[in-house]
Amino acid sequence: MTNPAEAETLRQKASRLLDTYGALGDESVCTEAMRAYQELLAEHPHDAGLHWEYGRLLDAHGRNSIRAAVACFERAIELDPGQNGPHFNLIFSRAALHETELVVDLYKERLAAAPDQIREYGFLARAYFYAGAREEAGKVIAAGRKLDPDDYGLLDLEAELLDAAGRREESLAIRQTLKQRDPENLGSWYMSAFTLEALGRYEEAIAEWRYIIGWLEAHDEALHTQWPKEMIAGIEAKIAATDTGAGGTGS
Amino acid sequence: MNGEDVTARMWLELSALAPDRWLAIRRAVAARIAADLLAELDRLPRPASRLDLERQLRAGQLAHRKVA
């Protein structure tokens, strides 16, 4: 008796593996499917259908990887409830999966159980923020700041919220306060750089990136200066394009 | 002086005036703040149903697969 898998073409095999992986999520099937699609794409680099199917495979694989990450963060929280980091990762990963409702409900329950823990306001506000629910996020931040008006995490999130709402000058003012309060935390320099660039204040944005690079180099973190350098190059390209545009209008 | 400054000052003075009862006061106030907040959040419509979106996405991919 002939095995149907032996008679199929590589294209048919790839499609079958994609289908199986989508249904069962078996990673060994995904690995086999990836190899098949990579081989097919090497032979047919202009086949739109192949690119589409391979993209679907990678998308499904990415989602399954994020689901595995969610399980890791949940386990980390279970093992060490005092850590803040895994909560933020959990909220971010759930948002990437479009499952913000789950974390909104989770952190509402946690806040109800521990209303005097300021970090719970931060978790819930971020869960709403990543759900695109800025009004709710703002209400949670305001409530948390009734309890602790100077909480660093809530101020940081408020700056992000203001930036997302287009209230960039107000966001920058909070960032300035945060930089003074904790000069070792680069977060506000990164965020200020993005905000200043969005405002078209390119030279100031570059100055922020240069501060970040200087700090990283001084702390033996030169590995992480590549991205800030790329950001500076991108902004300089924008400045050059603006100058060229301005110079070209009169000719 | 804005509302946040007043709140910060009030907390500071309370903690100085009643150090022995400070934690109990803070817990009681926090319980009230959180209860009011959660009640208000429950009155608002829920954010767009992202879970539904995800399910639609998966169903859509299956539908596309069948068409293809």
C-alpha cells in the first residue's frame, strides 16, 4: 500500500505541514514545514503564494512562542510574587496576542485584593493602556496618585499616556522630572528622544541619544549603543532631507 | 499648589501626626480609592473585545486556506 506522504510534491507537503501545525501546534512539524518552505522559496523566490503561506507559518509560530512566554511569566510570578518585571512582560505579551481582556480582569482582581499596593495601580493602568483604553488607564493612574502622588512608575506611565494622546509637551515635562529623580534610569531619555523626534525637534532628540550612548559606554554597555547610533543616523537623514527640500524650493 | 501637591502634603502630615495609626489609615483610604475606581471602571463599556478579534483572525485564516 502506498503512503500518501510519499507521493506528494514538496509544495503539497509544505501545505500539509502548515495545516497540521495550525491545528496542533507541534513544533517539530513547524521545523519541518520551515525547511520545506525555505527550500521552495529558494527555488521560486517570486511565488506570492509561497511567501503568503510561509508568512502564515511564521505568524503562527510567533504566536505560539508568545503563548509559551506567557506561561513562563505566569510561572515566574507564581514563584517570586515580589518581582515587578514578569508582570509587565505578561501584560505586554498578552497585548501582543490581543488578549488584553485577560490581564485587565486579572489586575482588577489583584487591585481589589491589595488596594494599598501602589504597583497594582501601575499594572492595571498598563493593561488598559496596551488595550488602547487610554481613558481607563488615566483613571487608574489618577486613583493611584491619590495614594502616592510621587510614585515613579505611575508618573512614567502618565508621561507615556500623555505622549500617546498627543500632549507631548506635558509628557516631556514629566520626563524631565523623572530624569532628575533617577538619572541612572535611561527610560525617560529614550522616551524623550522619541517624543522630541515626533515634534520635529531633531537636534534635541539627537542630544538625548548622545546622552544615552555616553551613559552606556561609561557603564560597559557599548554593545547596546548600536541602536541609538542608528536612531541618530535616521534623524540626521531627516535633517538632511529637510535641508535639501528647503534648499530646492527656490530653484 | 495643585491637587496632587495637597494630597502629598496631607499624607506627609498624617504620617507625622499619627505614626502608629498611619498604616491602618492608609489601608482604609486605599480600600476606598480602589473600590470607587473599580466601580467606575465597571460602569464604562469594556475595551474592544480583542479576544474576539483573535478568534476572528484564526477563523479568517482557516477560511482563506480553504479558498486557496
